[in-house]
Amino acid sequence: MTSAETEPAVVPADTSSFVLVEPSHAGNVGAAARAIKVMGFSRLVLVRPRTAGLHLEGEAVARASGAADVLEAARTVTTLAEALQGSTLACATAMTPRDFGPPTQAPREALPAAAAAGHRVAFVFGPERTGLANDDVYRCHLCLSIPTHPDYGSLNLAQAVQLIAYDWRQALGGFAVRSRTAEARWADAAAVQGLLEHWREALVAIGFLDPAAPKKLLPRLNQLANRARLTEEEVHILRGIARAAATAAAAAGSGRAATPAAGADMNRHPRSRKG
């Protein structure tokens, strides 16, 4: 699905890094690259991946889906300490409760303060099967826990990266959404009145409206048009329908009928029989 066009955030994207500790699946690494790029980030760090060059394997590139540049620029290091160099706030991501360690908060609770302080944040994600080891969590200043259903909190690595990247981007100010739909050109009063006159002629032609006793049909249609807030294009369409109806009626000879059809009584409101 293609997202709406967005404008860049004020905070530079390269102040944040996303650290994957001991990733084992190339597809997850590629999907994580895509997840951070779509949120305007680019710094991906791999700590002791299962195989050398894991992030450049075909499956990783395929799952990156346009974020191959993030994979190509990714750093590979042997220790978490190396990955955290240059960061001023390290955020572990973990679901498992621990006896002690950094405070645990939901991303949307913790990240606005980190953004306001101007931290260079490193988000640390553990291996797919086991999550972060205790020693890795203890190296961090904060533990982020994504709120999930209490009976099922299992998230794929790339899904977790996407959620954290989104919340971090929102904390940094987010992206302004610009609609790709062209701005509507509303029909003015003259266009609506022209439409109603066209419909009046068509309704007379098909025998639905008795011009000698129009009752309140036209005012009701006027109110309907007002509620609908018609665009110029919609007025053209409705006038085309009226023109086609009148033409068909003329071809069938109904335009010469002197008496309205039985359905013409419908121009009266069922609860209002007074003129």
C-alpha cells in the first residue's frame, strides 16, 4: 500500500540508530531496514549476525523493498558496546520481566522526553528466538515494552522495529500528511440552480412532475443538493443523466403525455399533503 506524501521532519534522521543483536534471518533484517527507512531513519547496526553479510543476502534485499541503501550502509560490529558508541540514550526492547535493570516504559510514554532532550538514541533489539540477554539490557538506560494483548505479546523482529520507529518519529514531530486527492471544486449556487432547472425539465418530460402542480418536489431536491455539497463534476454528471432521461422520453413519445405518470404523486412528501 502506498502511503500519502509526507514532508520531512525537522530533526535529522541520522541522530538515531537501530541495533539488531545477533539477528539470524536475512528476511527480518531486510524488513527492518524497510521499517526504519519509511519512518525517515537510515542507521542500521548489526551485532554478531548469524552469518557474515547476512544483511546483503538476496532475501534481505527482497524484503527491504527499496531500502537496499540502508542495508548497504549498515554497520556490522562484534559487541553491543561498539554499537552504542556515539549514542546518549540506549533503549532496550524487551517483553520479559527482570528482577532489576533499567526502568520499563511504553514507547509513547518515554520517547517524547527523549526527543525533547535531543538525545542521540540507539534502539536495541534482541535475537528473534530469545530476545535480549540480561547483560545487554543492563547496558541500556531504558527498557521499552510495546503494549500488546496480555495473552499474546509475540512480535516479529521487523514488526517491533516498525512500531518503535513509528513512535520515535511521532515523538520527533512526525510527518505532515498531504492528501494525494485533488482538492474538490465545489459547485456554486448558480450551477446547482442550473442543475435543478435541467432536472425539472427532465422530470416533466418523463411524466414524473406535473408542471401545473409541482408541489414541493423542486425545493426538496434543492435541499438534497445542498446537503450533498455537489462538486462541479458531479453537477455535470447529474445534468448528463437528466439530458439522457429527457432524450429517451422524447424518443418514446412520453414527452407528449399530458397526464403525469402514476408515480408523479411521489413529489408530495408522504407526511405533507398540503401544497
